Amino acid sequence: MASKDRREDEEPEIHIGNVQGSAFSIGDHNTVVSPVSGSSLDPVTNELATVVRELRADLARVRPTAEVDVLAAELEGAQAEIEQTGSVTPGRLARLRQVIAQAQAVVGFLASGAALTQVMGRIGASPQMPPTRHTSPGPSTSSDDDEWPESE
């Protein structure tokens, strides 16, 4: 009985066996940050993260211009977003496409720039184009097909 009484006076015990791919915290006033690793990303997002890092490294070696600086900042934001959330938002992809177009004089001759454009195309960064033989939205006298189909 003496050992039972002694246990009641001690602090509670916590036993943790094995933790993988997670972060946790015990105690008051803790902050836990668990960056998403490349191994837990889907293959296309993992490839996107890789080419974003490569293009950032390549841009560090070229002559800085206003366009290059804007692109570098957007790439930094994309990399941070992928590391924090495990994905990249459509808005981020649209901004990347825009700044890549503005910095095309530099990005065009970098293999990493071409690779980024290809990966972004695979994850839906391209603007939606209307289907072939489809009238633009609005009234039409030659067709009753006057609206684009709803997005799925």
C-alpha cells in the first residue's frame, strides 16, 4: 500500500512509444510547428517544390532586375506556402504565371524556369479556355448556347 500512496503524490506519467510524421507538445504555452516534408507531398506538389527551389537558386545567379526581384519574392512565398500547408493555392499559381511572363527575358533561358512552367501547367495553373465551337457568354442571335458550362 505504501507504493500506491507514493504514486498518488507524484506527478502523472506520460509514456510515448513511437511518433512519426507528426508533431505534438506537452505543457503550457507551447507552440508546435510541423513543416510539411517533401516525402508527404503528392508527387506533383513535390515536383513543384523542387523546381521552385531550383529556379530560386538560378535567379540568385542572374543580374537582378525589378522583374527578377518580384519573381524571386513570389517564388519564396510559394515555397513557404508549400512547406506550411503541403499545397499551393490557385491564386498563388496565377500570380506565379503572371510574374513569370513579366520576367520571361530571364526565365526563358533557364531550364528551371521551363520546368516550373511545365509543372504549373499540370496542376491547373493555365487559365480556363472556352470549349471549341462555343459562343462567348452573352446574348447571341445565332445560338441558344450563350453560357459557358458551370465549373465542376
